Amino acid sequence: MVIENLLTSLRTDGDKITIIDQLLLPHQEKWIEIDSIEAAYDAIKSMKIRGAPAIASLAALAFASHLSAALKSEPQPPFLASPSALRDHVLPQLNYLYSSRPTAVNLGAATRRLQNTLQTGLDAGYSAVEIANALIKEGRAVADEDFGRNREMSKHGAEWLVERVKAAGGEPSGLNVMTVCNTGSLATSGYGTALGLITHLFEQGQLGKAYFTQTAPYHQGTRLTAMELVTIGAPCAMLCDNMVGSLFQNQPIHAVAVGADRVARNGDTANKVGTYNAAVLAARHNIPFIVVAPVSTVDLDTPDGSKIPIEQRPGIEACIVRGAVYPPSSSSSEPELTQASA
């Protein structure tokens, strides 16, 4: 079975980019046009679009559209007058986009990739227009490559789990998998990472039930993962964030599959708050813990999880009562808690 009705986080039509406002899902489906780099920054910062691969794709596409529009304008803007003027315009724009969500290393990887393209053009003595065209091509490639990569990762992760179950003498069907947050089509350019693994099992007729946590305070699980799984018709159930241990005690869970915002050099993994709890409980119950993330999520410049910048969200997102709030958006899991990376 091949699923045709997967949701999507963004659409493109030439230079036009639209995203679905994920803050309104699942109750309202509203598409927003991203017509500037500032609009992309706001959409990422406010979490109208979220998921490390998706925000990297949006940033790269918005940057490419910005340059494409500049090339088509009459007269052309001053920053296209020379390679140095283009450099002085491009670098602050890329740094600005990166600052929108610093925890997600995919965003940094995308902006560095564009910086490298810029430097290559400068070193080769290309004109400003030639460099701009190279940057446009590279920016669009960031998004184009994500979809195919997600399908491959999901397939590899699902096959690893099936082989593990077979090796233990189990039946590789009716597999129950738990996930955290939302790592499907809404979090990527398509298909997903950890939720993509679950989707692949469903396509192969090997999924028993998908369990997903609420993932407070934004409830990405309750709102987004639920919507994705119901849309494709996969059997699923939501659980409160503090019920993971109870689930593991009372239901046969074959794996926990999560995505990652960043993976440090030693294997520490940053993902949405609640992931560490799930990893510890999975280890306690001898349940495989699978991290599904692209190579671009691995940050070799960060030695371990303590050095991963954890974004501190506004306290009002967690509660509206008076008092102190501890509002990190991610947590770090030690490498020994991961049995496989796909």
C-alpha cells in the first residue's frame, strides 16, 4: 500500500511560498504566503511552521525566492551591483534566519550550505548575478532533497525494527510504536522522520498501533501527529506526557521512535521535552529507542548535549498563572539510550 493523502507543511509555485499555519491545526486549515525573509523568520520563530527539516526548507526557499525576485526586478537592487555588495547583503540575512530557532541544527546546516555556495562563487570570480543564481539553485535543493531522504530513513528504521523483532523470535506484524512530538509530513518537506518510520510500517501492513504523547505545551502530538495519523487511517492512540511509564508497563510496545533537533558529536540527542523521559523509561523496560534523523542533524562541532543551545520559550506558553516557569523546548538524551539511528 502506498499512501497518497499525506499532509504537507509548505507549498511552492515558482517564487511563491505558502505554509500551513500549524498553530491553528487541526481545527482550522489556513495557508499563509511567505513573501519575504522577515515573514519566514516570523513563521519559524512563532512556530507557525516547526520541525527541524521543515524550518530549514522554509528558510532556504524564502532566501532563494528573495534573490530570485531581486534578479527579476527593474531596476535591480544595489546588492546585485557587485560580488562584494551581494556578500554584504547575503551574510546578515542568513544569520538572521538562523537566529529564529537556534536549537535545530538543520537550519544552521542549510545556512552554512548557502554561505559555502556564496564563498565558492566569490573565490571563482563569478559575477553577482551568477552567484545569486547559484544560491537560488542551492536553496531550492535543500527542500527538494529532504523528501527523498525522509523516505529512505523511514524505510531503514522500519526494516531495522522488523529484523530485530524477527531475531527475537517475534512476529514482524502488529508492531506497536510510540513517538513524541510531531515528526511527520508537517515537520518536514514530506513523509517525515520518526513518524515516517511508523507510516512505512503502516504501508507494509506491519503496524499494530501508533502511540503518541501530547507533547505539552504546544501539543504537537495532540494536534499534529493525531491529525496526520487519522488522515492516513493508521490505528493510533494519544497518551498524556506523564503516562509513558504506564503504557510501557501495560502494553506490548516494540519500539520508541523519535526525531532530533540536533545530535552532538558524542551521540547526545536534543529533541522536544519529554524525549529524555521516554528514553529512560524505554531503557528501563528494554524497549528499543530509535532516533530517525538526517546526517544534517549531526553537529560534530558540538561535543555533547550540555553544549547544545536549548531554546527557552516564553513562559506564557506553558501556563497563564503567576509564578516562575521553566520552559525549555528540547531535552538531551545520552547516546547509550539509542539502539539505532536511521
